[in-house]
Amino acid sequence: METTRQRVADRLREDPATASELGEWLSLPTPVVYDHLQHVSRSVDGDETFLVAPPECRDCGFDRFDDPVNEPSRCPECRSERIAEPTFLIE
């Protein structure tokens, strides 16, 4: 039987996904999925790469967040809370 982190990694090898999409697929809350993603990002071996399309502010386009494997609550530039989730992929 696969662990949750193995299932997350396997899914990200197939298609890009956000934490919300993974949470819905795994029936887990989004914050728990981010914890798993942190571990998966560190455990990807040398033949693969953990890729992140960073979160982006929908109002001003800011995308240089400090921690892309996280869901920011607001934009540091314009203070908007309209932030698009990061997307993850393993290739």
C-alpha cells in the first residue's frame, strides 16, 4: 500500500496540480497537502525535478513570493488576497 506522499508524487509525475486539486483527490484539507508537498519536494531523487509554478497575485501579477511551496494569504505588493495557487509537477 502506498503512503500519501507516494500517491502525491505519483500524481504529480502524471499531471501538474494545485494543492486544492490534490486535497480534493486525496480527501485531505489543503494545509495538510502543503505539508506533504514540502516533504515530497525534498525527497525527489536526482533523476527528477520538483517544479513549482509560483503563486501569483490576480490583481497586480506579483509572483516573487518567498516560499513557493506555500499558499500566501495576501500579496506583499498590493495587499490583495486574490492569489492564484501554485501548481506543482515532477518531471
